[in-house]
Amino acid sequence: MNESLKILLVVAFLIVIVWNLGAGLYYMLVDKGQSKRTVNALTRRIALSVALILIIILGIYMGWITPHGVGSNPN
């Protein structure tokens, strides 16, 4: 898998997660508890977060992503 494609996938997931978080905040302020739009937006955010974590775990397991630590020796 292309390196830039992996980065784009993760960044796209993060943008959609933040978008749903903002939508949940907006619906919470506008609806004042009268609808389930807040719950739906936050549920989508949690589902996307779990999906992103599972994709990263799968990528590490399959060898598509190589984890590295801060200050680790690259040799």
C-alpha cells in the first residue's frame, strides 16, 4: 500500500470523527434534548473511532504499517 494513501486514510477518518463530534455539539445546543440527533452523531463518532483503531491494528498485523517509537533507533 502506498505510504501517502495510508496517511490520507487515517487523516480522512480523523476529519470525519471531528466532524461528527462537532455535529454532536451543534445538535446538543440547538435541539436542547428534543431529538436523538446528538446521540446519533456521537454514536457515529465512536463507531468511526473503533473502526480506525481496528484498521490500524489490522495494518500492523498484516505488515502494511510499521510501528515506531519516539526516540527509537532506526537501525
